[in-house]
Amino acid sequence: LWPMLMASCGLPALVQLVTLPFFPESPPYLLMHREDQEGCKKAIRQLWGEGHHQADIDDIMKEKATMKNTKILSVLELMKEPAFRWQLYIIIILTATVQLCGINAVESKFEEYLIPYVSLGVGLCECLSSILCSTLIDRFGRKVLLWGGYTLMCSVLALLTMTLSLQHQFFWMHYFSVILIFLFVVFYGIGP
């Protein structure tokens, strides 16, 4: 039933396509990009009900004035800008760690009947980590989550290396490895 499961992703997209024409445009988009103040007021009334919304419109106008002074950089200009260089390095390193961490290769070490469950568990762990991250980032800050995430990921990968080397000696090492993969995904999602 995998084709049916994959096709089920189209159902939310179909609902969005059918209902989208009935929703108003974004008020900031109408005011900032189309310069349609009446359309903006109508959209605000439709979203937030009747009332005095001039303060919201004034906020959008302030944002528009701020945006006029901001230069939009191309990708090449962004890469050349020294002020953004460290952020760019961090993004490249984080993306490389996802691609090179080997988590997909680890999944291939399991029996074929376990792989769908491992994949499902990884997806659930990604959802859990995104929920946890949104609550933890306000409490601890991004830097603590990055350091903690990388530290815990290294620990989990060291344990995973041990469990994979011992999987032929103990039958239960497969299950312990699966748990470690789930922990790796959660720590990656919460941290990096």
C-alpha cells in the first residue's frame, strides 16, 4: 500500500487548492507590494472582524518604509558580503552534516522487514524534535541547543558504531541501534 500512502500526500494539497480562492490575500502583501490600501482594509476586516484597525495598517506602513531602505542581495552578492560569511559557513556545514552523517546507510544494515518501521520512526522523531525545538529554543537559546545537539549526536554515533559492530554477536543489538538512530534524529532536530 506504499503507493496509496504516497498519494495521500496529495489530499491536503487538493483541499488547499479548492479552499484557497475563498481566503483573503495577506494584508501586508496588498499594502506593501500592490499598494492597495482598500484591499488591505477589506482583508483585515475579513481576517480580524469589524473594528478599528488603523494601528495595524500603520505598522505595515512602517515596515514598508523600513523595507525601502533595505537592499535585497543576490546569491552571489550574499556570498561576497563579509557580514554574512560566518552564517553562510554554518549553513554549509549543517547541510553537509545532514548529507554525510551516514544515517541512511545505517538504515540499510537492518533486515528488510525492519526498514519501513525505522523510516516511520525517523519521521516521527523529526516531528517530535521540531515540536521540542520550538519550545526549547526560547528557554535555552540557539547556541546551547547547537552545542548540546552536536555533543549528543557525537555520543550517539559513537554508541551506534559499537552496536553495529556487535550486531552479529547479540540479536538485540539491532533494536538498540534503532533506538540510537531515533535519538540521533531527535538530537539533530533539536540542535543543528
